[in-house]
Amino acid sequence: MALFGNFMKLLAVIALVSSLQVLANSEFQWVKLHATEELAWTPCYSGLQCSFLTVPLDYASPATGNASIAIARYPAKCKKSEYRGPLLINPGGPGGSGVDYVVDSGASIATIIGEQYDIVGFDPRGVSYSTPTVYLFETDAERALWSTNTLYPSLNQSADAVAQQWARGQILGQLAVNRNEKNYIQYMTTDNTARDMLRITQAFGYEKLQYWGVSYGSVLGSTFAAMFPDKVGRVVVDGVLDMQAWFSANFTSEMLDTDQVLQTFIDGCAAAGPDACAFHAPTSTEITAKLTALFSSIKVQPIPVITPISYGVVDYTVLRNFVFDAFYTPYALFATLAQSLSDLAKGDAKTLYSVTELPSFECECNTTTPFHANIYEAALAIACGDATPVNDTVVELQALYASERAVSTFADLWGNWRIRCSGWQLHRDDRFKGPFGAPNVSFPLLVIGNTADPVAPLVGAKATAGAFPGSVLLTIDAPGHTSLGAPSTCALGYLREYFQNGTLPAPGTMCQPDDVLFPPTNGTATRGLDAHREELLMAGRTVGQAMRRATARKLV
Ligand SMILES: *[C@@H]1O[C@H](CO)[C@@H](O)[C@H](O)[C@H]1NC(C)=O
Ligand SMILES: *[C@@H]1O[C@H](CO)[C@@H](O)[C@H](O)[C@H]1NC(C)=O
Ligand SMILES: *[C@@H]1O[C@H](CO)[C@@H](O)[C@H](O)[C@H]1NC(C)=O
Ligand SMILES: *[C@@H]1O[C@H](CO)[C@@H](O)[C@H](O)[C@H]1NC(C)=O
Ligand SMILES: *[C@@H]1O[C@H](CO)[C@@H](O)[C@H](O)[C@H]1NC(C)=O
Ligand SMILES: *[C@@H]1O[C@H](CO)[C@@H](O)[C@H](O)[C@H]1NC(C)=O
Ligand SMILES: *[C@@H]1O[C@H](CO)[C@@H](O)[C@H](O)[C@H]1NC(C)=O
Ligand SMILES: *[C@@H]1O[C@H](CO)[C@@H](O)[C@H](O)[C@H]1NC(C)=O
């Protein structure tokens, strides 16, 4: 799941750039587009084309109502005879906007995959511009009052943290019931989005799905392959979540490799030297001790920060989230993490604070833009609505958290997921319940996993590859979340080959990343890549940033 970025300022800058693109096209507005049963393309977002596709809310009972799926494509650039049809993409979340994703990175995805495909981003049902849009709060102000600024409240912050989060989860679950007058939220699940993907593919005039999904997008791709094994054209699942875990809302096993990522930070810092890693100490043991001391001291002494545009307290929860968030894209963020920790150890919290800083909330009380930035509630609706109902009591959840601490020292953050689902009440009896594989998919899947992914351990990728016989697991020997969190021209090259020629890597193939975790500050690192590989690597980085932006949000 979840690849939700906390590096908000960084993301806000990217967001600004793309809203400028939108402005350049200000005549385009989703609300003005009519939903149609066929694809009907309208120019949008500087060079893209948009369409609003009608699908049934409930495929088993079309009279229940309709939903409309917002679709944006980066059109293929090739001779007609070379055209390969639509390639659907999903940036994860759940609840990430595929429209935002393709607006930001369609051209880069085409660079990786090939220009013969339409790169198709869509907002999964319930998400962002797709309608009906899931919402739990009536206004931005109501949402802001409920929210806090950090993604995951640390369950280790106080003795009653689990109980508090349980109570908040009950409120969210009840709000969803109260605000479901139109009776649609329970249909906003992965199985139905898989059905929508088939509908989109067919609307393009194609029979079989071509798809690249990262993170939660792996659940979506695997669910599709399990439900429609004979409709698999080319499917890549990347940063793979274990299906069994996902559909039982038991996220414990997703933390299996998290601490390894922390270890790569510590060992990498020790090896990099004081110039490249500001939090340096001669040995890993000493760095670990420094970090532990920092966590302990911030727990008893949080640090207030006031800047010209906002203010806030850097406390234990903020620090925990900051460290954890860097695990998703270590090659981009470890050096910044080290600098922030080093400054914090000297009592200066501004470096850390400024990385994630957003201007204080201001109400756009008279906005005419319909609400769409709903990743917070969409994530709940999808993740919790997919799963077996969770009915755990506070005592059971505390016992679960205790057992999860044996799996990872970051259970205090990730453990929030099941707690949150414990309040969710909207589950369809006919939701997808497995089997979570298929013996005979019509084309083998390419499954990509990193050796140290903070939330998608390699066992998940192995399980998924095993559940679809003939599929091949490509391993990237690196920390980070999905192939986009650990840019590797080797892996991106295999991805390209799969889409270009249908060729899979040999079983057991292992790729190395091209970047280093702590680049030397004198800038003499040379990768020795040829122009094509350099282009591939830059494209991978761009798509990685777009993924983070499309899935950035606060889970509170
Ligand atoms: C769904 O949309 C189709 C096509 O526009 C329409 O024929 C049908 O009546 C709609 N269904 C409902 C329940 O509104
Ligand atoms: C916080 O973590 C420490 C170390 O893992 C543990 O001993 C302590 O019980 C935890 N406290 C809470 C409130 O969970
Ligand atoms: C897969 O196997 C099942 C059961 O043997 C069969 O019903 C189905 O048609 C097969 N699908 C394909 C794509 O071969
Ligand atoms: C969750 O999964 C773990 C294995 O990852 C298992 O040990 C545990 O019993 C499961 N917990 C629940 C509540 O299902
Ligand atoms: C609110 O928006 C409406 C329509 O755009 C406009 O007519 C009105 O003057 C605005 N009110 C305020 C207080 O800005
Ligand atoms: C959850 O617990 C409540 C109260 O004990 C009970 O009414 C309800 O049936 C339970 N739901 C499930 C799915 O077990
Ligand atoms: C696809 O196969 C052709 C012919 O074997 C080869 O020339 C080409 O390099 C391959 N493309 C990729 C991306 O591997
Ligand atoms: C750059 O730094 C690296 C690591 O500290 C060192 O090995 C290398 O000699 C330096 N290169 C130059 C040109 O200073």
C-alpha cells in the first residue's frame, strides 16, 4: 500500500508545477465532461486526452446505479501499424490518482515502456475525479480539523495510543455509514476496479489487459489476474503486497523487511564517511546508538518550530514518520535524512521541519472546484472494504501491536492500518475473497520485488509469483519501495523488454541499482551509463516522484 509521502513540501512544489499545466489548459474541467459508455476523448492537460467512462456501480446488478471513471491518456507516438493499445497504470495508495500520475509522468513512462502504447491513467472508482467520490467530511475545514499533520500517529507515543486510534477508527467507520446516503461506498473496492480495468480495455477495442501497477497497484493487478486469468495480456506487479495479508486486513507481514531498510541507512552512513553522511559515526553500532538516543530525547523533549509560513512541534511521532518515509525512496532521501538527524541532534529541528512543511491550512471557503483530493478517505474505503471485517477490541489490538513489535521496530506506525479498519462497517458479502492466484493465466506476469522494501517484503512478491505459475520474479538488490524507489536501469530494461517483446527475465534474475545511497559530495560519482540508460534512469526517477505525489496524503 502505501506509499504515502510525507515529504509534503517537496511534493507541493511538484504539485504546483502540474497545476500550472492544468491552468495552461484551464478550459478543461472534469465536471464539464459528460460520462459516456464509449470512450470520447477531449484534449486536456497539455497534450493529454481525457474521457469519462460510465460503469455500473455493481456489475451483478446494474440497476443499482452508475459510476464514472476519470481517464487520461498520454497518446502513443508511433505509426498506426505499430500501435499496441492501452497500457493502464496505477500509482498505489490505495486512493492514488492515476490521472495525476499520468499528467506528471506519462511521457517518462512512455520513455521506459515504449511509444507504441497509450499510457492510460485512471482514477479508480471513488477516487479523486471519478464519481461518486468517496468523502467522509463535508468541507475542507472539517477535514482539516480532524487531521493532524503526520501520516501515522505513533502507537508508541503514549500508553493509550492504541485505544485512541481505535476510537478514532470507530468515528471514521460511523461517518462512512452516516454519509453513505447514496449507498455507494461499499462498491469502491479492488474487485470492482479490476472489472473497470477490463471495461476500459474493452472500450479501447482490446481483449486483454496491459498494466503496470506499483505498491497497492500490485494488489489491483494480482486481483485482476486472479479474477480474469484469460484476460491477462501483459501485467507487471511491482512492490508486491501479499494478497492473503491484504484481503484479511492483517498487515503484520508487510513489515518483515522494514528494519533492513533502517540497517542500510545505518551501515551506508558508516561506510560513506562524514562528508557524504552528516549523521556519520565510525561504526554502525554508534550510529544506532545516536539514533536511539535521538528518539528517546525527542519523546521527553519535543521541539517547537515557527517559520514565516507555518508552525508546529517536532515530536516523537513526527520524527518516526520522517525516518520511515525516507525508507520509500532512500536514494533520493537518505542524505537529507542524515542532515536532518544531525541538525536535530544539535537541537535544531528546522531542517527536518522544513522538508515536510506546508503552509498553515487556509479555508478556500468559496471555491468552485468540486472536492476531489480524497486519498485519505478513499484509502480507508478501499483497504478496509476489501478485507474481512475486523472486529477487534482494544485489548485484542493491543495484543496484536505487541506481537507486531517483534516483527519490526516500525510497528508503531504501520500497525495503524488494522486499527483503522477495526471501525469500518461497509463490507459487501459478494466482495472478492479469492482464490488469490490462478493456475493458467493467459500470459505470465512480471513480478518485481526489492530485497529491502519497507512495506512490501520480498516474501510477498515470491508468494504472488508462485500463485501465478509461469510468472517470473525479478529482484532488485536494493532498499526502497517498488522499482521506482530504487532506480535500476537493469530492472527498467527488463520492464521495457517485457512490454516490447513479451520476454521475461530468466528465473532468479537479480538487478543492481544505479544510484548510491550517500553520493559523494565532491560529485565525482560516475555511473558510466550510455545515453540510452541515462535516459531510462532519469525517466524512472521522474515516474518515482510522480508516484509519490499521486499517493501523498495523511492517514490520521
Ligand atoms: C447507467 O448508464 C447507462 C448509460 O448511460 C444508462 O443506460 C443506465 O440507465 C444507467 N443506469 C442507471 C441505474 O442509472
Ligand atoms: C515503546 O517501545 C518500547 C521499546 O520497543 C517499549 O518498551 C515500550 O513498551 C513501548 N511503549 C508503548 C507505549 O508502546
Ligand atoms: C484455466 O483453467 C480452468 C480450470 O481448469 C479453465 O476453466 C479455464 O478455461 C482455463 N483458462 C485458460 C485461460 O486457459
Ligand atoms: C496476522 O498474520 C500473521 C502472520 O503474518 C499471523 O502470525 C497472525 O496470527 C495474524 N493475525 C491475525 C489477527 O490474523
Ligand atoms: C463566491 O463565489 C461566487 C461565484 O463564483 C461569487 O459570485 C461571489 O461573489 C463569491 N463570494 C465571495 C464572498 O467571494
Ligand atoms: C462485531 O462485533 C459487534 C459487537 O460485538 C457484533 O454486533 C457484530 O456482529 C460483529 N461483527 C462481526 C463481523 O463479527
Ligand atoms: C525485442 O526483440 C528484438 C528482436 O529480437 C530486439 O532487436 C530488441 O532489442 C528487443 N527489444 C527490447 C526492448 O529488448
Ligand atoms: C571524492 O570523494 C571520494 C570519497 O570521499 C574520494 O574517494 C575521491 O578521491 C574524491 N575525488 C576527488 C576528485 O576529490
